[in-house]
Amino acid sequence: MNPLPILITLFVILPFIELVLLFKIGAAIGLLETLVIIIATGVAGAGLARHQGFYTIAKIRLRVNRGEIPTDEILNGFFILCASLLLVTPGFITDIVGFSLLVPILRKQIQKAASKLIKEHFVVSSGVGQQQYTYYRHQNFSQNDDDVIDVEGKEIKEDSEKSE
């Protein structure tokens, strides 16, 4: 997957569209009103993102204290962080996308799509205690594949290493 078109869109085309939109809206409703809207959405969005971020951190701590892996909460936190970055960036398109990420129902749908994308393109393996969680990128890939080597760790004491 070539990231160049995505980067060009994010750093060249989107700011250009945002500027044109800001000028058009500024001409239609006035400069002061446009600035007030931009500042108000930034402040409101930052406050909302802060509130949801603290709530998500509390949920992460709760899951970790139970010995569970907080995968959904971490992804939620990532999207809330993205939303806050988009909301403090001046522009109407970034504000719309940022507020969309702060709506829990929409964020859940985006989270499902992102989880599916991650599982399709990455091998994710993690474990807590005796529990092991592994997601494979391809349906036909399994632990019985010839390319997978299962190993077990062995503890080596420092005294046995220094036998000089």
C-alpha cells in the first residue's frame, strides 16, 4: 500500500480545501463570525475530548486491574486523541470529522472498521498471564503453518553463567 496519495491528500489537498471553505464562509457570514465559530468549535471540542479521554483512561485502568487487555478502550482513546487534534486544527472539515469521532455511536462503527482493517493487515499477538490472544492477517494462516516456530522460554540464573 502506497502512503504517498494519503499523505498528499492530508497535507496538501485538505488544507487547500479548508482555506477555500474558510474564505467562502468568511465572505458569506463575515470574518468575525467565522473566527468565533472556529474558536468555539476548538474550545468545545477540546473540552468534550478531554472529558471522554478521562473516561476512557478510567475504563482502561479498570480493565487492566481485572487482568484484561483493554483493546477496545485503547482504540477508543486513539480515536479521541485524533478527534482532539482535528478539533484544534482550524477548519470546518476537520471539525466535522473531529466531532464525528467524539460521537460514541459513530466512533464504535469506525472502531469496528479499523479493527477489521488491523486484523486483515497485521498479526497481533499479546498475552497476560496464561491467556494468549492471537489474531492472524489471513484466514488460511494458522498456528500449524510451517513458517511458525513455537518456542518456550528457559530461565537462566546468573550464577550458572559465571562459571569462571
